[in-house]
Amino acid sequence: MKSLVIAAIAVASLASPAFAQKSILTGAERGAYNSTFCPPLPSVLGQSMFQGYRCVPSNGTLDNINGVLAKPSNIGFVQLDVLAREFATKPDLKTKLTVIRQDIACEGLWMVTKNTKMKTFGDVLAYARRIPFILPAQTSGSAASFAYLQSLDPDGLGRARNLRNVQSSTDVINTVAASSDNSVGFFVQFADPENANIKLMQERGLHVIPVVSREIANAKIADANLYNIESFSLKSAGFFTSGDDRVTACTPVAIITGNPDAQTDANAKLIKGIKHVSATTVNEMIAAGDAARKAAADAINN
């Protein structure tokens, strides 16, 4: 953690004078970045004579990018896939933003439904044109991730047109749970077993669809994967119980600040409870998704 902060200091110190009030832009007030990742940072910055930093809740990645652009000494947590999407559509951002690090954690892509017949992402892709999708607010990182997934596969998820935005990920879960139209919800969430949304989607009895496809597995920014396929423990394991593991794609969490360039540090992830899934398993899931997508498409066309 300290090496991360020192890298941030190196950039921030060139962008603005010490002791000025500066923000570490996080996310939702009760989210993991605001409540877990950020709190240690201001004190470490202060020990290095860079006082004035404070954790500031935000509306997520897009809000954090704008916050750093407005004040280059700010630091922001961002989803790597959304950052890649912004770089692709606004090339000048690459000259204004610096990625300090992109291995802090990995936010799961969660697709949930009451329809247990939707077993793979291939099923979703095959019926994407017919499925009612429930997403968080249009300005959210989750909605931006969904749009990016659509751009990766225009003939699959890109055909989705029945999109409805609600206020938050919590509303996505509750809306899908109360639906009677086979709707599918999508949101991006760090898979902390104690997180309220992770608990809620299990309490509401929703079926989790693994978001895994060939396009997702192959997506990159420069030489870095935009998505990893991970196994997430959704329940804390106890003495007599085991955790509830789910496999899905996740997008790395990056930390950005304003240019000039900063040195990165390739330390291991700081988060436990995530298990890497073998290449064989990933290939099997991709193949199963491809097969389900083809079978469903054949059924529709016959």
C-alpha cells in the first residue's frame, strides 16, 4: 500500500503545492473504495509531508475521471474497462491522465436473473434482442461497462435494445427480483461477502450468470487484460460452512491522477477471497457459452 501512495505523491507533488486540500475520489459512500481502500491513504500521504488529502465519495469512475481532469492533483479509483472506453473515445485523455497502478482489486461483473434457464452468458447473447435488461444509472460505471461489453460484441450483447436504468445496483437487484418478465440485471461490484449488494442478490434468490465470453477474455488495453476470469467467494466461510463461490469476469481497479507520468509498482493484489481460475476452466466456459449461443440462435431461426 505504501509503495502505491508514494507513486501517487510523486505525481501529485508536481501538480500542486503541498498542504492544499486534495481529494482521493472513491465511489459510493458505503462502497469498498471509500470505506476500505481509501482510509489508510491520507495518513501515509501526510507522513510524507503531503497533507490535505481526504477521501471523497463520488458517483464512480466517470465522476472520478472528471474530478482528476478538473484538478490534476486529485487521485481517483476507476474501473479499467471504463477508462479504456474513455481513452478510445477521447484520445486526448491519455495526455492528461496517468495510471499509477491497475492491480489494486478486481470488480466483478454481475449478471442476475430469476430465470434459471439462463445458464451461460451465451444464452444471454443469443436472446439479447429480446431480454429486458436492468442497469444502474446512465452515468454509472456499471452502465458504462455494459456499453463497453456491447461494443466488444455488436452481434451479441450489442443487439440489446430493451434497456432500463434505475438509480443504483441495489435497485437493479430489487427490480429484477420483483420482475415477471425474465429480466436480467447487470451491475459492477467488488465481491466483498459483507457487501450489502452481494448479500442482497443472494437473499433475493437471484441466479448468477457467469459473464464470460471469448470477446471478454481477449479484451485488452495496451498489453493489459481489461477483464480477468475469477472465482469470487460470496459468503464468508465459517468453521462448519464453506464459502459460496461464483465465477465471472472482473475488471481491474486502477488508480489515476493527473500527468506527468508516474512510476508504477507491480505488487500483488491486496484483496483476499479471489481465486484465479485456470486457463482450462476459462476455455471450457467460453466453449460452453459459444455452444449455448449457437443452439439458442438455431432454435430462434428454425
